[in-house]
Amino acid sequence: MAVNEEREHLLTVNSAGADPDRGSKSGGSGPVWWRSIPGGIAEQEKRKEAVAAKVAQAEMRRGASFAGACGNFIKGMLGAGILSTPFAFSEAGLWLGFISFPILWIFITSAMLLLVRTKREANLKAYGDYYQGPVITYMDIGRQAHPFGGYMVLFCVVLMQLCFCTGWVIVMANNLHRYSKRCCMIPWVDYRFETAWLFPALVLLSWIPFIKQFVYTSYFGLAVYVFGVMGVSYYYGIPQIPDNFRNTVGFNFTTLPLFLTNVLYALGGYNGLVGCESTLQEPRNAKWLVLGGLSVYGLAVLLFGSLMYMSGLGRCTIVLDCLPDNWASYTVKSALTLALLFTHPLGLSYGVELLEDALFPPSTSRVVRCLVRTILVAVTCIVGALVPDFSLFSSFVGGALLPFCGFILPSFLFFRLTGVRPTRLLSWDTLVCLFLAGMLLFGVAFVIIGVYTATVQVL
């Protein structure tokens, strides 16, 4: 059978409930997808039980309304990346930023929609159903697509979480450094001392076995970003727009890649997308989850970055550094540092648990797991101490890692799952192949140009 014919056959079997050639879903010789399992009857029954348990687990997760899942998706994207968007606009210029931002948003939205569709193709392959199956996480998609696909996704997810945690360390250390110099009158304290002070606190928090129970601290972080960071910035920045608007630059093509990589860092919520989609009560609303969440958050980022750049707050790599030295700015910085202090172990635990499940058996002692967490926390603190410029760090991450994990890898996994090939001119398969090729080329070009421009800035 051709690839598309086989996929349509699987969908027909699933919707009808039976297949005269391969058996029934409810009885007889079993569902169509068990026929491809190698081994004897015992191996097939063992695999059936494992997949059935995973399907039941997936169905138990589906209970969130569209508004709740969309809110979690936006909350997962809202992070330290938004702090450098005014500076990113200063790199591209106001009007060039306005032009290039929607273009990048379209690519990011397309990549996330592709990731959702790839998850459905993985469920179709594993269970014969687009909307029901054992595929829950990004790693499950990789395992279904390729023998090494799970490890490729594991590499991306863990590395992305480490990079986001490192970004939080940079912001926390920067806030502590400025606080110690201006409030405590300790001008001689080096920035690296602040990361050293953060290390023991982050390690102790990462050791807490029930750290994921602190998920409600993310709502505190959401309030800090919305009402603290953005609210105070708007309060001080909006009145300064008439005086500073004449100092804005319209077009700056030389450092445009730095703008694009910073924006990609701010909008790169690939890790949380699959999880939010898996909680949707109605999985057919997944495309609206992506479009709605990215539209709301993208508009917020665009307005915040452009308006704060016009107000003159874009001259600092972190917008809070340009605020006046008063009780309001110090309160916001202190609250943000506290929120990130608890967000760091929460974000780290997501990647660490995936890493531990892949490397260690379930019987691994708690001491070994704490040692792994300590090493990873040390990595985030060391990199944060060596790269104190948050905008430069986000440019490297947005240029080197996120294009691979967001554009290149989903295209590869989709191709592996569907095996789509161009047939005749202007056919659907040909258009899909052109779309995948475009995403791959865009991702590769983004990596090359982004890393080169960030490297030039360092040198």
C-alpha cells in the first residue's frame, strides 16, 4: 500500500471499529496496529498491556478546558526572554522590528502546528487513531518516529531546559549584583560572587523530592512578570516616549539576526506545547491552542518590546536595569529574583526526570539522583557566571539550539512518521514536502546566521 493509502486505511479501521482483513478493536484477532508487533503471542500481549496503560494515562490527562490549557501554554512561554525584547528592538530598529516580527511569528506558529500534527501522526502509527493513543510527550513522538528519535528529543529538551535555567541564573545574579552595589554599598563585589551565592540555594531546592508540588509558585511568577516587570516598565516608560522617540532607529540590517534570535528565545515554548495539548479535553482544538496562545503572547511581546524601546528603556540588555533606582524597581527586582529562585528547580526537574528515566533504572538511589541535580545546577551557575550578558546568551540559544529543536527536528520526525514523498506537481504530498524542506532550510539558515552574528558580537 502507498503511504497515504495505509494512513487512510488505519483511520477507516479506527472510525469503523473493525477491519475484515485484520480484526476488530473490541475482539477477534485484535486491533490493526498489533499486527506489526514482532515476536510471539506473549510478547504481543505484553506490549498490548503496556500501550493500553499508556493510552489510559493519556486519557486521564485530558480534562483541561481550552482557556485553561491556553493559559498554561502562555504561562509556560512567559519568561526571562521578554526582559531583553526592548534591547532586541534596538538591534533591528523600530520599523524593521515591526516588519520582521510577524514573519518570524508565522514561522514559529507553523513549526508548532507541525509539532502538533507530528504527535497525531505518531498516535496514528502507534494506535491507529489521530486523537487517542499512547503518545503524550515530545519524547514519545521521537520514539515512534525513529530508533534514535527519543534520544534526539531528549538532547533537545534537556539542553533547552538547562539553557532556560541558565538564563534565569543570569537575571537573578544581575539583580543581586546591582542590589549589593547600590543598596548595600558593596561596589567591589564581582558579578561571579552572586552566582556563587545562588548555587547552594538552588541545589537545596533541587533536592526536594516534592519540588513539583510548588507549581503554584509559577502563578506568583506570572503576577510578577505581568504586574511587576511589565506594569512598572509601562508606568515609567510610556511618559518618556515623546522625548525619546526621536532617538529611535528605523532600520538596522547589520544586527537584525540578534533581534530574531532574541525574539525566538522569548517565543520558544516548544517544550510545553505537547504537554498542554495532551491535557486538552477536546484534542481537535489543538490548532486553536497554538494560534490563540501565540497570538496573545506574541502581541504582548511585540507591544512591550517596541514601546519600551521607543521610551528609551531599550538601551539596557535587561529592561529592569534602565528603571529608576527607587523602591518600586527594587521591589520588582526582588520579587522577580524570588520567583525565579523557585522556578529554576521546577524547570530543571522537568529535564532531569527525563534524563534520569533514560539513563538510570527505577531502583537508582536518591543520592545518585541528587548528585545529578547538583551537577546540572552547577552547570547553569558556571555558564551564568561566564556569560553575564543576558541578551548575548539568549542570542546564542535562540540561534544555535531553538532552530534545531523547533524547526529542524519536528520536520525530520514528521517525515520519518509519514514517509511522505512528492508525487505529481501541485499534489498535496508535493506541497507537504516543499513545506518540510522550507522549514529545514529556514532552521539551518537561522542556525548559521544567528551563531555567526552572536560570535562576531563576542569577538
